[in-house]
Amino acid sequence: MAKSGQRKCLNCGDIFDPDCRNAGRQHYCSKPECRRASKAAAQAVWLAKPQNSDYFSGPIQVARVQAWRAAHPGYGRGRRKAPPALQDRLSAQVIDSIKETPDCGEIAEIPALQDALSPLESMLTGLIAHLFGFSLQDDIDQIKVHLVQLGSDITNRSRHHEDRQTSAAP
């Protein structure tokens, strides 16, 4: 039962306390679906008035809209640009492994680990750190070199083994 000052929402039927500033005019509660129903009802009442039936059509309304647009140039043209990203995307970089210097001739230069990372390398680094318990980049880099060599040896052995099987035909 509604207490004094409370109302029953015309949309959902729930009891609500109207806003004190609109207590005489508020007939819908503040739920989103009830606010939509309130707006639809208000628009229907507005459109039902004879003076509003042609509000959005006809030469007079075209002139009204054109006058407003002339008074407000650029309003609504395009959207604001998205703010710039806080961090640049990670892009793959080709890293030269050999660099010539005038003093030393050709030197094999290993880039800093954080400069040479790609997503797969990041995953490999995390896996090595997890499995071996390393946190220093130098230790992880040594394990990577060892694992690459081991993988290369296995790949070359299997290719060599396949070559021997195909060439040993009777």
C-alpha cells in the first residue's frame, strides 16, 4: 500500500517516491525501461497536438532548420578523434646480428633481450623463467641459445636420417 506522497508507476506498477521537485507531474519510476516508457508517452502526447503535427516537415520547417544550421556551423560534422594510444603497438623488427664498426671489423652483436622480443619470444622467455627459475635476462638468453642449438641438432638429425632412408633403396 502506498504511503502518503508515494505513487504507483504507470509502466511497471511498483510503488515509488517521486522527486520532490516534480511530485505533481512524475508518474513513472526511475528504472530505465520506465523512463523509456515515460518518454514515449510524452512524445505521443506532443505529436497528438494539432500545432505539432507538421513540425518536422514542410518548407517553413526546412527554413527553420537551415537558419539554425547557419547559426551553428560545424555542429555534428564528423566525430571527435579517438585519443592517442598510451602505448605503441609491438611491431616485429628485423635485427641485424652482425654490425661493422671501423675499429673492430665484423663483430657479432647480440641485441638487448627486451629489444628483440616478439610475442612468441615473450612466451618463450616466460616459459624459461618459469621452468628454470631464472629471472635474469643473461641467464634466460643463455638457455635460449642452448635450446635453439638443441632444436637445430634434432631437426638436422631427423633430416639426415630421412635422407639416409630414401637413398638406401635396394
